[in-house]
Amino acid sequence: MSARQTFVIVGAGLAGAKAAEALRSNRFDGKVILIGDETYRPYDRPPLSKGYLLGSTEREKIYIHPAQWHLENDIDLRLGTRVTEIDCVSHKVSTAQGWTLDYDKLLLTTGSRPRRLQVPGAQLPGVQYLRRVADSDALRAAFAAAQQVAVIGAGWIGLETAAAAREAGCHVTLLERGKLPLLGVLGAEVAETCAALHRAHDVELRPNAEVAEIIGDGDKAAGVRLAGGDVVPADAVVIGVGATPNTELADAAGLPLDNGIVVDEHLVTADSDVFAAGDVANSYYPMLGTHLRLEHWSAAINQGPVAAANMMGTLTSYDHVPYFFSDQYDCGMEYSGYVGPDGYDEVVFRGDVASGDFIAFWLRERRVLAGMNVNTWGVTDAIEALVRSGAHVDAAKLADPDVPLMGLAGKATHVR
């Protein structure tokens, strides 16, 4: 690889940082420019709603690399820098600082941002979103000062922040438009276990809740008014209603979009010199035969190196089983697999659901689409093997803790 080549990475989050690391570990000897609009060096985001928010993880622990790593590895890290334009024809990027940078290969890891709730009062002080480290700092301070917290949205961020607020001693009301938390992701059978977990920790769940307004005195949010007229009092309001991919640069550059930047299994866009990875990438999964955009840690940490390999000319497919994890109270969860738009026709539980130590499997036509282990460890590889096998399984054996999961993957009848 010629030292004259320049690879530019726009977005200094996990995907961008791991791509830069992979370039150097695979002996790319050209110039690597890593550009981020935050002033902090690249850091992991999961702790922001987990250990860091709880105060159990120190600030230094969230960073992906030590402070001197970028200098030691000749990474040109440009923080507090916003890219304003990409010119794919001339292979240039422009920044708000007035810099114009040439590139041979470009990787977009621009991530996503919280979706804003469009109701009156949403701009009041005391209304919080969570995406960046400063947001987590503000939330921790708000929980320390608050007595009552309203969380709007019972997705993963909503559930994790609700748990953190309860552990801070706040009364928490969790407002969800659906019937159950994560109903669209987990289905009713498993979503009910999430609801039960939060009820057991005295969270007040308000399903079918339509937010009409965030009320306050102009200086600070004081509660949430629902469409039916009920008012939920709150000293702090947390909004977690989804995320929007940061595709504006790609759109202006003429790159195809569809719920993110469209890339193939090599993470390359319609322009062979432009790649995308992480939250912003809608990538093709050969194993699943479909495109997915996943806002999960695993996609960012694994796609960055795959993009780096392909930028260097080493043809590499991204074909990981989708994976995410969550920590709430003393409960840890890992989910592996994907339930597509056709849904599932059966949920099989292994273990003791009542005690909170179990594995849930989603099946369609006796084939394991996904599995989630709850406070049950060392089984992720076996679950992934079952998902990859595309094979018929015996539901009774799947439910039996005495039957090894890996054995089921190995002996199942392959149907693909």
C-alpha cells in the first residue's frame, strides 16, 4: 500500500476508531485522518446508559484508546471538526474550519442522533436526551437532584435510563405508546418479562400513553401531560423515542439512501471509493439475505475493521449474526439473531422465567431466528450457531436445560 494514499474517516465514534485501528494493525502505511465533531477522543457509547450513567464506570474507562494512542499510531485525529461537504468526483471533503482534505478512500461513520419529540414544551430545560457523554453527565446530575423522573419511550435507552433513575432513588414513570416495552422488537411473550422486571423495581409503567405536552414554568420542565389529560409530575424528563441516522453528507454527495447509507456486504456504497459503517450504514447481510441498519455496539465494533480491510483491497464480507446487549438493575441480557418482517410463530423458553434466569428463542417453522439469554452466560456462541444453522430443531429439546445447545445446532436437520 503506497504511503501516498490518504484514507479519511468521517465520524470518530466506535466504528471509525476501530477502522483506524484495523488499518494500522494491518500495516496500512498511508495517511489516516480521523475526523470527529465532538471534543472528546473516541469513546464507547453503551456505558453512557449503563455504568457511566450509574457512576460505577470512570470517565477514562469509556475511551476506546489511551490518550497517546493516536500519536503513537500516526492517526491524524481532528476533534471538534465538522465536515460540511463531500465531493466524490474530486475526492475531497470540506470542513467548517475551512480545510479541504483529499482522500483516496473515504469511510463514513457519522452515526445517528436522537429522534426529537415534536410536542409543546419539548425544548424546556430539564428535558433530556441521551447520545453523547455530556448528555450522560447531565442525566446523572439530574437524577441526583430529582425526586420524580418521567421517561418517554420504553425502548432500550428508555429502559436503561429508567433503571438508572431508580437506582439513583427517583420515582420513575415510564411512558410507552405501545402495550408493552419493546413490543415491536421482542414480541409480547418476552416484552412482558421486561415489563415485569421494571414493575419489580417499582417503576410505574404507563402503556398506551400518548404524550401531548411537556409542561413547566418556562424555566424548567415540571411534568408530562398525556393526550387524555392526565399529568405525570416530574423534576426531570428523559426522551428516548428512537434515533435518526446522520445521512446528510451522503445525501448531498448523491449516495443512495434507504434508512441509512446503503452499502453491500463489503460496506461499500455505490461509489467504490466510499464506505460506510456503524449506525449510519444500511448494510447487506448475506446470511439473512436482507439489508439491515443496526444501532448496536456490535455492528460498530465489527463493521469498522471490515470496512478497513476492504478499503485496503482485501475483499472481506460482513456477515456477523446481529447482536446487542443490555444491563438493567442486576439483570444482563444478550440478544443474537434477527426476526424479520414475517415474524415468528413460536417462542420457546429454557430456564426459569420467574427467577429471571432464562433463554428465550424465537422460532419460525421450527427454525431458530434469534435467542436472548437473560442472566445466563456462556451461551452466545451456541445461540449464534443455531441461528446460522437455518435448521429444524425440536422445541422440547430446545427448552430442556439438560440438552446442550451446541449439540442441537450440530444435530439439527439443515433446511437451507
